[in-house]
Amino acid sequence: MNARAKSLCSYIFPAMGGLFVTYLYNVVDGIFVGQGVGTAALGAVNIAVPFITFVVAIAAMFPMGGATVVAIRMGRKDEKGANEAFMTAVLLTVTLSALLMIIGMRFSQQIVDISGANKLSDDMRKLSADYLFYYSAFSIPMLMSTCLSVFVRNDGSPTLSFIGMCVGAAANIVLDWLFIFPLKMGIIGAAIASGLGQIFSVLVLLSHFWRKKGSLKLKQIKLDAALVKKICKRGVPEAISQLTTPVTALCYNIALAGLIGDIGISTFSVLSFIYSLANAILSGVAQGLQPLWGNCYGRHDTNEMKCFFRCGLVINLLLSVLIYGGLFFFDEPIICIFNKDAELVRTASMALPFFSLSFLPMALNLIYTAYMFSTKRTNAANIIAISRGIVLKAICIFSVPILFGSNAIWLAPFLAEVLTLALSIVLSRTRKLVYM
């Protein structure tokens, strides 16, 4: 294996695995809740997903923006500046997570009502508020595990980053089983299990800094306004890119609550769990390439940078084809993992082949967005991310059922991703690489 292939593997697989495990928390909750509590609880978890994934998306701005700055400064051999960027990102993440913890716990009922719960049964509405309240209580470890995993990976320990996320996921699975089945804690037990799993993950990741394994150090600093602005600017495209999950969930919840009702929400709950894992795999490739692009940019190595870009497109396209093939041929067995209710299996298996078509263009859009913001073409990355994650996705979800009937709603994400891909290709050809 040559040096380039080794670099790709050593960064992409841990990033992909770490992000996959991050999203696996909600999916595991969905599986245990669907099997141990019922279809109403499964839909209730999905109602809470827009706020939870919104929090994760906004918080992604700091570690991903900070990681870009760290990678460029490391490429320039500026270790002091890299550490300042790291600590600034950590402090910003802690501050935001504390704020969102307060909001999520204080306004849990209002938040789920905005997400469509006010149009559903009282049972599902109450369950979703309970789940969000207890999940929000663990906002700090939830967001810090994601933040620390990014920097541990960038600081030369991608394997430990992946192990940290796996430990948390394993703890979540064991605790989900314990709280939902033997202890009969229901949906509240699922939320608490996820939070405790995140704490285990943070402890493993902190060991990287306690043992002083890399260049980055945990130490007190003074926040610099210019550096905060730079980190936020670099991280906005990634945050917007991640917003596609909560925007998709929110729009679908609102649309389906009015069109179909409880069974529509439960159906989309299964689809959104599958979507989140596919998004994690494909986004993980883009995130794994980020430090490689940043280092190439810092060294002004255009050829190597473009080679990694082409590799990213090929890898993500192949992965998306494999994911789609697996979902197409094994749709019913996969759906039955969450719940075996006959009506739910029927509606979800009908929708899944159309819904998952979006993974193919999405795979390429994620690479284009990450490549643009990693090479300081932030405005172009913002345009792609906003168009894909917010504007086009919302327009398609609400307009497609009106134009083509309610069953066509499952094709809306595919149409939005295709339109975004056309925009990405145009911007990649018109916004040239400039070293600054």
C-alpha cells in the first residue's frame, strides 16, 4: 500500500466509523423502543430527532471549523496557533451545549409541538416530549464526544477516536436493553442510556490528552474574537451540510402529520434512522479527507489535493451504490429490525426504494461541500450547503406532493440532491482555488 492510500485509509475509516457510531445512538434507541415499547414510541423518537440533530449540526461548526484551522496551521508548523484554535473550539462547544441543554429541557413540549407533535395522538405527543427532555439533559457529553473525536483524529490518533465512539455506542446498547426490558423504563430509559453512553465516550477520548499523545493540549486560554470568527466562518458550511438531517426530518414530520398521521410519522421514523446512518458513512468520508485537504492547502500542494478530491468522489459514489443496493434487496428485513407491525412494514418498504435514491447524488454533494470549505472557498461551500440542506430540501418536500400526489413525497430528497449536484459542479468550475 502506497503512502497516499495509507493516508486515505487511516483517516477515512476512523472518521466514517466515528460518525456512524454517533448517529447509531438514536438508531439504537429507535430499535429498542420500536421492539420494546411500540410503534407510537418509535414515532415519538422521530419527532424529537429534528431538535437533537439540529443541535448536533450547529455544534459541528466549532470542531470542524477549528479542525480546518488546526490542519492548516499544522501544515505551516505553527503548533501554538493550532492549539489556540483547538481550545477555542472546545470552549465554544461547551458553551453552546450548556445553552442548548437548558433550552431542550425547559421547552421540550413546545419544541416537539413545533416538529409536528401537536397534530398527533396525545400518547405520541407526550412520549416525544419525555424523550427530548431526558436526552437534552446530556447535551454537554453528547456534543463534547463529537468535538473531541474530531480533534483526537486530527492530532494523530484516528484509531483512538474511533474506539472512543465505539465504547460509547456499546455502553448505549447494553444500557438500552437494561433500561427498556428488565427495568421497564420505556422511552425515558432509552434517552438516559444514550446520555450515559456519551459520557463513556468522552472519558475514552480525554485519555488522549491526559497521556499527552499528540501536539494538542488542554489548557486555559483567552478567547480571541478574530479566531472565534475564523473558526465559525470555516465551520459554517459543515454545520449547514449537517442541517439537512433536521430540516428533512422537520419538513417530513410536518407534511406527514397532516397527510397521513401517526403511521406516516412512524414510517418516516424508520426511513430517517436509515438515512442518518447512510449520511454518517458518506459524511465520514468527507470529514476524514478534511485534514488531508487542509494539510495539502497549507503546503500549497495542489496536485495531491486534487487527487484526494477525486478519490473522495469515487469512494463515496461506490459506497452510495452499495448502500442503495443493500436497502433495495433487503428492505423488509431491515425495516423489521425496528418494528414488525404489518402496516408499518408495508408502507416503509414501499417508500424506502424511492427515498434512498437520494443517497447517490448526496454522496457527491458532501464531497464537494467539504472540499470547498477545506480549501477556503467558503462562500461557494455555503451556497452548496444552504441550497442542499435547507432551501431545496424544504421546497421539494412541500411542493412534490402537491404537484405529483402524496405518494411522490418520498422522491423529494432525490430531486433536491440532484439539483444541488448540478449547482456543485458549476461552482467547482467557476470558483478557482486560491492560496491565502
